[in-house]
Amino acid sequence: MTPTSRKCTACNNMMPEDASFCPVCGHDFRPLAESRPRVRRTPMPLLAGGLIMVSGLSQLIVALELLVVYGSEVPSLQEEDAVIIISAVSMMMVGPLAVAGGYYALRRTRFAWALVGGVLTSSIAILTTAYGTGTLIALGLLATILLVGSKDEFDEL
């Protein structure tokens, strides 16, 4: 052991004294502040996650109501009834994705999935505005704006 070397605390191999990383195992010896800048945490991702989850759950409820009302009339479906059923099924498919996106926003992880949840919840609400989902459009758009504004607070993009 020379005066200009030290042992890696992770793998016990010798490394230069001034090294930032172990050449064998890659362990990071930089101070925490240097390795990742501290990001100020705001309530925006939490608010966005809550809005996305409320919107996704609301879509699921509206979809279930539509399926109960119109699904019982399957043998005598008219063309407009079929459109309603297709809309309800699409809301049933998007609702869980929105809820998952809201969950990731609340945890400040997987920004891309959180954003997908926000975009999907507002886009499906736009497509189904005839079924009382106008408020869901506003919730989804507001959540998406909040998410984009807080992108740096997420652990994973």
C-alpha cells in the first residue's frame, strides 16, 4: 500500500487516493451533493397524482354505469348504443392506466408512466365528453401541466 492509494470500501481493492470511482467495482466516492444535485420538492407531483387517480377512478365509475345501463340491452342495440358501449370499454381500459400513472406521480417515480396516465385520462375524457366527462378533461390537463412542471422531482424518467 503506497501513500497515494487507499482501499475501496465496497470491494476492498486498492485504488488511487484521489479517485472518484473505484476502477474495479465502480463504487462512487463523490460527496452526495456532488453526485446528484438536490431538487426542491414541491407538492405538484402529489397534486397531479391525486388528480390523475381521481380522474381514472371516475372514468371507471362512468364506464361501469354506462355498461350497466346499455350493456343489458345488447340484443337490441342501436348504432348510438354501440358507440356508448365502445366508449365505456375504452374508459375501462384507460382507467387503470390512469390510476397507475397517478400512483407513480404520488411516489415521484417513473415520470413517463405518470405522464402517460395524465395524457390518457384527459384524451379519453375528450373522446367521451357526451357522457358527462367534461370535468375529467380539466383534471387530466391540469394534472399533466403539474407533472411537466415537476419533472425534475422524479427519481426516474
